[in-house]
Amino acid sequence: MQNTSHAVMAQRTESRDSIDDFPTPPWATRALIEHILGRKSSIARQSCLEPACGAGHMSKVLEEYFAAVQSSDVHDYGFGGVRDFLAEPYKADEFDWVITNPPFRLAEEFVLHAIRVARTGVAILARTVFLESIGRYEGIFRHLPPTKFAQFVERVPMVKGRLDSKASTATGYAWLVWEKRTANAPSLMWVPPCRRALERPTDYEVAI
């Protein structure tokens, strides 16, 4: 008999030809700065690229912290520019940071491109299972391990095509961070419970 429990049915799965549009709840982006990177004064002077911006939900939060944020996506969502990050790469060291929630099936390629584009660091929001697979180990982790792996202790619910403050999920998410100017060994971190503190009612007013 098929298991139709809510926890199983809520898992995020997409076909290979999907545009994989799962907007990031704004509080989860704020958690990156507040609990992982820290609200350093340098960030307020730095630039950031969001190359899979969708309708701009992550970009708008990044604008709260960074001096300049450039946004683009392979599809036109009415926000930012239209540009294929993998087919039309940016110049090396063009931005201080590259921060994004990339399509899961293309996340490895996004990381490798982003590390070239970023001067300071790269951060991607990905399913926890991104750490798995021999292919990603050989392609990224063996030679370019993240400096920080920050697991959310709360669920980060994402719904295809829109933000939903009442959504739930069975999928775990984490921030993976590559800091280019540090030689530290990979650090395991936890993102503490923070949704209540970082979520704002206005975050969902223009949800798509």
C-alpha cells in the first residue's frame, strides 16, 4: 500500500525538466547572515550576486544587509535580469559573495561557477542530502569542502511557485558556505530556532 502520510507526501521532488521554482522563505535567508556569517561591518560594504533569484524573495533580504545585490535567473520571473548562470558565466572575482538557492540538480555546477565568480565566499541553501553522492564528493567536497555546513534545526518549508507562511515539509535544509580566504577545516554548525524572531508579516504580502 502506498504511504500517503503528510510527512512523506510533503517531500520536495522535481522532474529533470522542471524549472525548480521553490521560493526561499525570507527568514531562512536572514538566518544565514544573523547566525552563520554574522552581521559583520564588511558585509555592509560588499556586493552580492543571486544567480537563481526567481521572484526575488532571497534577493530582497540580501539587500537588507549588502551594499549592492545583483539578481538574475534563467527564466523571467519579473525580477532581476534574465541570464543563464551556467551558460553565461560572470567574470572571475566579479562579486564579493554569491548567495543562492540553486536548482537542486544543478547545484554542483552552480557551486563550481560561483567559487570562480566570488571574491570572498559562496553560500547555497540546499537539501541536507546534498552532502550525499559519490559524484558530488569527487566533484566538490574532496578538493573544495565547504568551510561551514549549517543545518537548520527547524524545517524550512518551500512550496512550488509561491511563498506560503502556513506550509510544512518533511525535507531538511542547510546552508553550505565556502569562505575563500580561510584555511579552516569544515565546521559543522546548527542554525538555532529563529523563525519566530526573523520572520516578518510583510514577507508574504507579495508572495507569488
